[in-house]
Amino acid sequence: MYPLFQTIFPHDCNIHYIMDIPGHLNDIYAAGFRDNWSLPAITDYSTGKTFTYKSLSYEIARIHMTYELSGLKQGDRVALIGKNSPGWILVFIATITYGATIVPILQDFNPADAQHIINHSESVMLFVDDNIWESFELEKMSRLRGVISLNSGKVLAEDPRNGGVLSNVSKNINRRFRRKYKGEFVSEYVRYVTPSDDAVAVLNYTSGTTGFSKGVMLTYRNLWGNVSFGIKSRLHYQGSRCLSFLPLAHAYGCAFDMLVPLAVGTHVTVFGKIPSPNLLLKALSEVKPNLVICVPLILEKIYRKQILPMLTRKGVRWALQVPGVDKAFYAIIRRKLVEAFGGEFEEVIVGGAPLNHEVEAFLHRIKFPFTVGYGMTECGPLISYTPWRQFVVGSSGRTLPHIMESKILSDDPVNTPGEICVRGVNVMKGYYKNEVATEAVLDPDGWLHTGDMGTRSDDGTIFIKGRYKTMILSSNGQNIYPEEIEAKLNNMPYVSESLVVERNNRLVALVYPDYEAMDKFGMTNEQLPEEMERILADLNKLVAPYERVDRIQLIANEFEKTPKRSIKRYLYNA
């Protein structure tokens, strides 16, 4: 039995402890929308179209009426697939404030995986981008009553068994809405239902492959914990600016580029394009956000491509050895880096994956205002965070006060790494229809076993030392699970076993050939590389775009195994 070391906050802490914040998530939004009625809420970066909190509330009310007239009940699941857009946000917020459960699905999932999630979640309605819907088949999603376009709001398809109800509602919604809300739509109309705190608000699938996907049940309490902490910490505030470019279908972007800012009256500019460095830097310079939420790869790319080449110049290396000159030079770099991110932000919060130690040390040296947080989808996502001025380099922030508690499964949690376990308001209800997986990570005392290794200081600051998990974070913020790709690759001809790793920000598949099959079919060593190119092409047709493998590297010897015959992954990750 592992001892509990330095838990800070009682497990039974009252989630309504923050007296000036409504105790239910939907009450936060109702109050926030009314208080910020005339302020800009959402802007589409591509078109410039802006919704105020008044027009946001108006559109939410229309979606609520559509749900009501269509027979949608509290707790019913609504699936959502599309690029980041104002429409995507409207559907998400409208669904949870109606009391239904939203099922956000990454737009990059291939149709088979997305349709599996829709079926597994038992979704009865789907909102989707038109171009994505072209690859779907309604007949393969038996519970769906209807499909609505995120682009136009039109009904794209409806199950004949639904009797045309949804299509009829769509035709008459304007007349019905005018009849209900006579005259101007005013703030007093904004009142939202308050389901049980334990009701599931979001069903967030951790992956898109049918054999591995798990639906994380995030309750209204879980979202409340994240949002209330964001409000109290003033991560966003009334009138601040936010550029939303991380996938909103992920918990990280969802919480801090949407849920928190819209709760306090922030102006969210939605960047719906693939965030290439040039396009993203241009958008940052135009929007000038007051807070930047990003993944490590963005900072690491800037460091390696722009800063590091400058630091390695002969003259610069000499200058950095001169006292006083080094500080002046670092100040110049800091100023240019701050300007690159818009110049008006208070801090950059890095999350989703560990930040490269070299990059982190350099950013700290030049006093760049950044901090590293720690979270996971199962916590919606936040576990730990510290403002940049108090941030301890090498850490992942302090366990959230009054929201979460943490412990390390180690006899010496300060010095000896052990598994990080967390408990508190943000911890999920479990995995949907998967009791085995739930029991594997949630123990009877409510502790979530994260699968991450680390240490913990006495004040609750977490230091991640390694990961049991093998998840890779793409440059666009998508989670990549190597095992899923390997499962597909291992079924290919002449592949005995494989290991997908990251090399220079690209996916590489290490393959140990099936020599027995080669002998059987007369495949020579000389022919094998060409065959692997064909296999690579076939593999990349089966995975999402962000999961595509750059190349296959053949290895001569079988992978080293543990006694349980698992590949020793750490030997191949360098």
C-alpha cells in the first residue's frame, strides 16, 4: 500500500466555496452573457463577422428552440464535428446550457472512426461541416435522427423514422421564435436550466480508433471547476482578447480558449485555419491577445528556427560571454519574441505535452513571461498551474488550490519519482460504457491514476519526470496515440512488429520485417524498401492527416522486450 503524502485539500471540499461565482456552470454563463450584453463575444478571423454577447445569446435561444421542438431531452447526446468556428462554439454552448450532452469530435478523424464515436456515444443529432458530411453515410449511424450543417444551419439529412420533424422545425423556426419572443430579444430572457452537478455535460473521446477510443464523461461539476479557477485566476477577464487556434474539440483548447473566456466577457477571435507558423504569427499580431494558450511545439519551433541559429553565430557567442552585453542581447530577443506573440499578452501558458528543457531554460533566462501547466482530458483538463512570476522552472505548476489534490506513489515523493495521482472537483465521472477502463484508473477512494511519473514539493508543485503514456502531441495540438497506428501497420504484409516514434517533429515507423513471410512469397531484402513505400502509402490512407507517418525505417533485430513481451519503448525514443 502506498502512503498518502502531503495532500493539501480535503476530498469533500465544497465546490460552492467561491462565494462570488455561481455554483452551477450554466448559471455562470447566464449571468456572464447578461452582464456583458453589448460587448463583442466571438469573431470569425477569416470573415470578420462578430457576435456580441447579445447576438450569441439570441442564437443559443434559437438552437434551444430547435432542440425543444425536435424532442431533444436533457441528457441526450449531440455530436459536433467541424473546424473551429463561431457556429461550432454556438452549438457547444447551446447544448450544455440546454442540459444535453455535447460530443465534440476532431474534424481530422476519418469517417469510420467518427461514425464509430457517434454510434458508441448514442448521439441522436449531429452538427457537421458540409465538406466533412460528404464522406459520411447516415445509414451507418442508426440512432441519428437528423444532421444539421454548421455552415448554413440547414438540415443535411434526416432519418425517415423521424417523420420529418427536424425539417419541419427548420422551416418554421423563425415564425415560432418571433411568436415566443415578441419584440426585441432582451437579456432578461437568458435563463438556463441547471442539471445535476454530476450530469454529463461533455463526452470527450480520447482517440478516434474504434479499438482504443474511450469516451471521457466530464460533468457540469468538472467544467465548473476549470471555469471557476480560470475566473478567480483572471486568466481571462471582461474586455480581454483571446485568439482561439488550438482544436476546440480537445479539452485544453475547449476550456481556456472558449469556456473560461466566454464566462467573463472576453472577446474570442476564432482562427479556423491550420495554424502554420506564418499565418499564426500574423493573426497574433492583429488580434493582440491578452493571454496565449499554446502547445510546446510552437515555442520550440520558434526557438530552433529563429533563435538558436542566431545564438550560434561566432560574434553572438562571444558577446554573450561579456557581462552586461549578454543581458542587453537577451532583452532584445525577449522583446522580439513578445512582439511576435502580439505584444500585449500577460503570459503564455504552455500545456498538452512537456516543454523541451533546453527551450524552457532559455525562455527563463531571457525572462519571457511563460508558464507550464499540467492536465489531461480526464480532468477537463486542468490539474496544476502557477502564474509565470511564481513559476518554478522544470515544474508543471502547483496543484489547483481548493479544486484538486495530488499525491505521488512513492516513499519519498519529493525526491523519488512515482505515479502522479489526483483527486478533486475536476476528475471525470469515468469512461462511457467502459467499466474496466474506468476501474483501471479510478480507485475506490476517488484517486485518478494519471499514468505519469513525477515528484511533488511540499506546496503541491508537480515535477513530471517521465510518462507511462506514449501520447505524441502534433504541431496543431492533436493527440497522437502510436499504438493505434502500430495496430494498423502490424496488419500490413511483411511487417512483424512496429514502433511509431517522433523524429524531428515527424512520425517515423520503426519496422522489424516478417522474414518468414518474405521467404514464403519470395520477397528479397533488395525488394523490401520499395514494398515498404507501398505499405506506407496504404497506411496513410487509414489514419487521420495528423497521424500520417513520414517514413518507415527498417531495423535488423527484433525489438527488445520486457518479461511480459512488451517493447521497451524508452530504448527507441531518443
